[in-house]
Amino acid sequence: MLKKAHVQACLKFANEHLNDSEENWVKVLWSDETKIELFGINSTRRVWRRRNAAYEPKNTIPTVKHGGGNIMLWGCFSTKGTGQLHCIKGTMDGVHVPQILDENLFPSARALKMGCGWVFQHANYPKHTAKATKEWLKKKHFKVLEWPSQSPDLNPIENLWRELRV
């Protein structure tokens, strides 16, 4: 649930960027992680049925005992296209973020021909604001778009992930 501070931060961000030109947004390399279920769906499903029709095939959803597993992915994109897609093994935390970025961020920017002056965007999650991640970004001299926490609705990459989950 969004706290008042999150709502205010999102509003502040929106107002600060209200008059940004399209040219500014073309320079952004958007990134995020997502978890995708390998079997089934990523949300609860409800079935409306007639009495005594619960087990008719049209009213059931196949399942896998003990779950079907999932994969965690990191990806990025810009107006120029999609960057590398990285399958995350294990848990993604502040220790792993620099390694994932090192292997994927600059190669993606280069492949997308982002040129000079591009800006990196990632959500304001604790793993992104961890000391190791901040130090890595500073060492590599990446310009980072300041991003309000708890604001996935602002990140256009969420639309890309939705397409993968369908």
C-alpha cells in the first residue's frame, strides 16, 4: 500500500519532469526485474460456474503439484529497442546487482547505440540503493535518473513485462 510519502514523491517527480522534452526521454535506458511463472498464471483466477459443475473441464484450471516454478529476469530497453535479457539465478540482492549490471548494462547501451549522455533508470528498491550498487554506478560514471520508490506505474518497462507474462 502506498504511503502518503510515496504519493508525494511520485507527484514531485511528475511535476519536476512535466515539461521535459521527448529528447530527454529518448536518452533513458529503462530497467527492471520481473518474476514469471513457468506454469500457470501470475495471479489468482476466479471461475463462475453453475451448481454441480465445478469439475467440468471448462471450469477447471490445470495445476502442477508443489508449483511449476518461475524465473527471475532482468532487462532493459529504450526508445531504440530492447537490451539484453538476463536470467537471474537465485535471489537478486544488493550484492548481485552490480554483477548483473556489469554484464548487461553497458553492452545493452552499446548495442542500442545510446551514444553519449544517456541516463540509466532503475527502481528505487533497497537492492538498487545498496552500497555496492551505488559504488559500482559511481565508479562506472553512469548518470542515474532519480526515481521515486513504490512507483512501478511510472516505469514503462512494466508494459513490456506484462506482454511476457501473458
